[in-house]
Amino acid sequence: MTTLKDIAKAAGVSHATVSRVVNNGPKVGPVLRDKIHKLIIEMGYRPNANARALVTNKSTTIGVVIPDVSDPFFATLANGIDKVSRQQNMQLLISTGSLSAESEREAINLLLERRCETIVIHSKKIADDELITLFKAHPHFVLIDRYIADIKDRCVWLDNNEGGKIAARHLLALKHRQFACITSTFDIDDPKLRLAGFVDELAKANITFDSKNLVSAEPTLQGGEIAAQTLLASGQDFSAIFVYNDAMAIGAISTLEDNGYSVPKDVSIIGFDDVLLARYSRPKLTTLQYPIDLMAQHAAQLALRNSQEPRIATNKLKFIPQLIKRESTSTYFK
């Protein structure tokens, strides 16, 4: 295995000079720096991150805990953190927690075992009290997509309740008065908050949401298809549907179109998240943009700042969804 000493000998320089190049340090001219970089590549040198962390007492990695790497939403989250890690010449470690408290704990512990102390955590199942205790013990942890008052300065979160209200205001402005909702079966706060905001905003317009028009399913394309089938089979009246996420919304559109309904002529549909697929569905999906890429970058920067002394306060912790108007909603004329 090639070492720094081997590179130094080949370059005819000191071990300290090579170390400065590897760690992007100062006091090395461009010509010599290029020479050492070429030798590093030619000789196949690979720095040992764990060994470096032991010597410097500083980790060169930033970790993220997410439920599922295959989900486009969480892939975008991880990519946002990776952008920051690359800017800081750090490596990203991903650990998955699959929406159970036990697996989320295991994912966090796995990163800690690899000397990853700066971690952005997406946790929906670990109890508030446990997370509060955990975060007090680890000042470099940041929680994303969840708000806990006792650690509010370490939470980067989206106001899901306000998102539901924005969706309702949009549909009300389009003259809709009969509504259905498709929500997620997952026992987490996000669907509850979005639905509560939607229903509260309808109440302000003196409209009582009929719970018979609420259907729950898995938050997937197939879940949206099944939920829409259930709504149609119920015989309930509605001209607009507020859907928990974009995947379910696109699945619902497919079922409606298969059953002879035109979207948005017969039924308007609004989703949530603004994933890439929303721009390419037919019709293109009106949705609430969840700025998860921006939030992830902010969370990573906050976690890295918290590793500095003194800690730097930040103001941008709460994000508000933005309405993205496309083709799946229109004015109700009947």
C-alpha cells in the first residue's frame, strides 16, 4: 500500500509538503502541487479517513440518515447534502432507517461507529424525548423534515400545515366547493398536518369537509391508483382532489383517465413535493414544491457550522411550500 512517505520520496520533498497537498493546505506552489497530485494518481495512494480522523481529531465525513435511497425525494435530499460535502472536501456516508425506530437507531449508530460525527438525520419514528437526549449528546447533529421545540435550533423543517392551506386556497380560488382528499397510510406527522391545514382552510370558507371523501393508501403510484378507484366506487361528489404526494396524484390521474374522466376538465388534482415526474406527467401536475434540495444543503451547512466554536446562529430553519401551477387544476364551471 502506497504511503505519504512513498509519495514524498518519489517527489523529492518532505512528508509535510505531501501532507499539505493531500489536505489542500497552503504554502505549496502550483507546479509542485500538480507534480504531487500526478504522483498520487500514478502510485495509487488512497488516504485513510479513519486514520486521519484519529490524528486530527476531526472527521472528514458527513453522514445522512434517510428511510430509502430508491425514493426520488430522499435521493434528492442526499444529493443536496452531497453538494455541501464536496464543497468542503468531505465524503458523504448514507445510512438507511426504513421508517422504524429500531432501524433509525441502527442507522445513526452505524455512522457513529465509522467516526462520522456530523450527521443530518431524517427520523420519523424515534420519539421526541429520545431525539432530544441524543442531540444534546451530539452537537453536530441536525434534524431535517421534522420540528421538535426543545431542539428547534437544530431542526430544518417544512410547514406542512401551511402547505395544506395553500392547496385549499388555490382550489377555492378556482371556484371548487366539493373536495376529496387522498392521504398516506404511513403513521407520520406529514400527512396529518397537510390534511389538517387543508380542512381548516376550507372551514374558513364555510365549507365542511366530508370525511367520506377521505381515502388512505400507500404513498406510491399504485397507492394513488387504488385510492382513486375507491373514491369513484363510493359515489361521492367532488370536483377537486388534494393528494398527499405527487406519486399518488399521478396514479390517481391514471385511474380517473382510465374511467373516462378528464383532468382537469372534470376533476382538478393537486399534489405535493414537486418531484421531477410532476413536470412530465400528462397533464403536467399542479403541486406544492417541497424545497428538499435547498433544505438539505442548509441542514448540512448548519451541521458543519455547529462543529465550529462558537456556534453560529441561523435564521432560516422553517421553509414554506410554494404553489407550482401547471395543468392538472382549472376553474370549475359546472
